Amino acid sequence: MFDLPDADILSTALEHNFWTWSAQAKVAPIPVTRAKGVYFWDVDGKRYLDFNSMTMCVNIGHGDERVINAIIEQAKALPYAAPGMATKPRAILGKLLSEITPANLDHFMFTLGGADANENAVKLVRGYTGKHKILARYRSYHGASAGAMALTGDPRRNTWEPNLMPGVVHFLDPYRYRSTFHRTNPDISEVEFTQDYLNHLEEIILYEDPGTIAAILLESVTGTNGIIIPPEGYLQGVRALCDKYHILMIADEVMSGFGRTGKWFAVDHWNVVPDLMTMAKGLTSAYAPLGAVGMKPEIAAAFNKVVYQGGLTYTAHPISLAAAIANIKVMQEDHIIEHANEMGPVLHRMLADLGEQHPSIGEVRSIGLFGIIELVRNRKTKEPLSPWNSSSPEMAALRKTLLENGLFVYTHWHTVLVIPPLIITEAQLAEGFDILDHALSITDKAVTGK
Ligand SMILES: Cc1ncc(COP(=O)(O)O)c(C=O)c1O
């Protein structure tokens, strides 16, 4: 198809490509050529078990012919239409999303990915409420464009400050393992723990003045910042605070949506209905780029007479919409959400077993097929295995060993994320955990000296 031998992919790419999130002189990309199911292969034919669904997005697994054929069919029929036009996939996908998302969401704006879904959600809530502030959490990632970076709480935001979107105020997350408020009473009940974090949020709302706050934006289950699973009552409590102070609630389900947690959307675990929901990644399982903002009808209606100022050339791209429809159909036909839900306890048990065997594991957490391992130098002090916003020789060595042994994972600071395609079997999970089990001797050594 293209005139470049596999053996030249890496060298040619290194010569002519610029790499995101990277110091250019330090990149070491895997020259990948094909992928199927839960595996992908490099130019040398080496097979990797994909424990990160590439970028936490290939939810239905690699190489599904049904989605690939839908893309081909759409490319033949109508590869592109102007954003102001109605197309068949656009009509079908809006309807389909209104059926699988929480009940009140019935209008969907299509975007290019997660960052611009969040940016558009901000425009919508500002336009609808006439207020400007957005509250978001510190342990969050909402995207890399300027507005989405401003929403992001983690240090990825800091490089670009102060020239980001104004009006964002951050608050703390209910992160039990490292809870700021509970260092001296870590055994506090879940009810009280939850209430402390809701009180913290309410205090910030009052200081900031509810009359200026358009929305609270939060990842329903936090992704790269630690798979922080909200304690019982937390999301319901945030919803109640939003209602009390006439603030809209935006759930960022870019990573946690489309079966990742064992339900269609993470908010479904707590029956919380947000006013807007942002999506991407699992929406197409990354077979084509697409994001979406779901909104309740009143918000869409607020722009009945007022023009919505926003949109991009590739808004509602038919090929991406066709990929999303086929992807959702695959999830339904193959009962992929149900499978992820069944595999959830299996992953949880494997993580717990690993935690018992390795002194460098401080805590493991998971919900559905969304898991994390926190590595520490000392279980008592919980000192992370790499410093804040950084890596360490042990983390680098762990990652290298895992790759050498054919396991692709995402490591973030002192954590290892386990976010495989949702079609993974128990045997394939065990295959990955076997590699992890052996490689963790590297990090154990940092703790025991042996
Ligand atoms: C929770 C969350 N929101 C938003 C984004 C941004 O999505 P995108 O990279 O498609 O812009 C991400 C990406 O990782 C994410 O995890």
C-alpha cells in the first residue's frame, strides 16, 4: 500500500516526525505494524499483550472487521459532509447515544476527541447559565488544548500557565489512600470520609460564590490520576450540591465510559444523572477519532434563538460516526459490557493477590477493567516509588522489563495502570499478571534491598 519497508519505519519516523508529550531526543516509539484482539505486533514480529488498550481507548479490542467494514462502507458512500449537514450516521448515532446514556441526555454534539468535548461543554454551560466559573478537581486530566488544560488539575497544566482559559477553580478529590484530611484518622467511616470531601467542596462553592459558578466538571472515576473510585454517596452528594446551588454537573466519561467500569458509563454505578456528559475514546474504540457532548434538552434549547458559536471543519465526520455506530453495535451484539462486568472481580482478585505477594505494592484499586497498582518504598509511610510528577530508576526499569517481556502498560509516576481491552479473557489477564509478578521483583528490591 505504501512504499516503505517495515524495517525503515522507525528510522524514517524518527527523522521526520515530531512527538507529543516527549522530549524529542528521548523518544523510543514501538514500530507497530498490526493488532488483533488484545495483542499487537512490532516490525520484528514481536507480540505485545495490550494492557492499556493503546491509549485506554480500544475498548472492543483490535482489528474488529465489523467496525473496519463500516468505515470502508461509509468512505465509499460519503466520506465527508459539511458540519452543517445532516447525514445518516449522524442521525443514527445521536439516537443510539440517547438510548445508552443517562435518561435526561438527548442532544449530542460531535467533536474530534475528548479535549474539545470538554471545551464545548464549558461553552455550553457558560452560554446556558450566563455564569463563568468552572470547578474541577486537582487529580484530573481533561485534555491538552488550552481550555482543557486549564480544566486539568494535574501538573500537565503547569507548563502552559498562566496563558490558559481563566475561570477554573480546582478542589480536592476523595482519594482515600492519600487523603489530606485523614492522615491521623485513616480508619474513618466511608460515610464521614465522603462527607468531609463534600464539605470541602461546599466551602469552596461558597467562597467562590455560587452565583458565578456555571458547572462542576469531574471524571466520574478518575483515570490517569489514580483510578480514584468515588466512595459511596460522593457523586450523589456532588449532584445534590449542584442542585442546591443551581450549578450544572458535567461528567467527563472520556476514559470511564463505554464499558470500562463494567457498565455503559461510570455514573450508572451510582445512578447519578449529570446535566452534560463528555465522551471520546471508547465511543469508537479509537477505530476513528471522535468525541461527543451529551446534554439535556433545556441546554440545547437555550441555543434555539441564540447562535452557538463553535465548531470545527471535521465536526461530526461521517467516517468517525460510522465507526462509533458499528463499535456500539459490537458492544451490544457481543455483550461486551456484561463481559467487562464479569471480568471486573477477576481483575480485582488478581490485583489483590499481587498486592499480597509484593512488598513494593502499597495499594491496588479497580472497578470493572479499570485498575491501578500504587508502588511505594515503604508501606507504612506510603512514600511513592518515584517522586511527585517524576519517574525513578526503579519505575523506568520496571517499564523496560515489562516491555521486553511483551506486556504493554501505562505507567504514571509511581503507578502502573491496568486497562486492557474489554474482551480480555481470564487466561489473558493471567498471562499479563504473570509478567507483572516476575517484573515486580525489581521494585520489591527497592523496598527490601534483596
Ligand atoms: C478523562 C479524560 N478527559 C479528556 C481526555 C482528552 O481526550 P483527547 O486526548 O481525546 O483529547 C482524556 C484523555 O486521556 C481523558 O482521559
